[in-house]
Amino acid sequence: MAVGEMVEMIRIRVPGMVGIYETSLTATLITFSVPASISAPAAILLRLVTSVFDIPATGTPYTATGAECS
């Protein structure tokens, strides 16, 4: 996951960085002998979970400004 985060820091003109993180994470997992049939869905599922369920570990949702929602 760290490799994917590092790749996301590179300025690439792709809207929302769609596919960049997934491709780098899949390539990293394949490098560590994880089959492509497992690593690609795992990368996509991880992206879905981290974007849809973007709630801190405390369980308190925050607004875009960082203020707690009531």
C-alpha cells in the first residue's frame, strides 16, 4: 500500500487518479507472487473501501473542513 501512496504523489493528469493507485498496487502484489486474479480485485476493493468508507478510526465522520458532524 505504501507504493501506491507514493505513486499517487506524482503529478499525473488523470482525473481523480483513477486507475493509477490500482495499477501500482496490483503490480506490487504481483511482484510479491500474488496471482493477478487475486491482486487486481483486491486493489479495486481496497480503493472502494477507502473511498466509500472514509471514516476515521474513531468512527466520527468529519466535514471537508475537518469539523465534526453533529
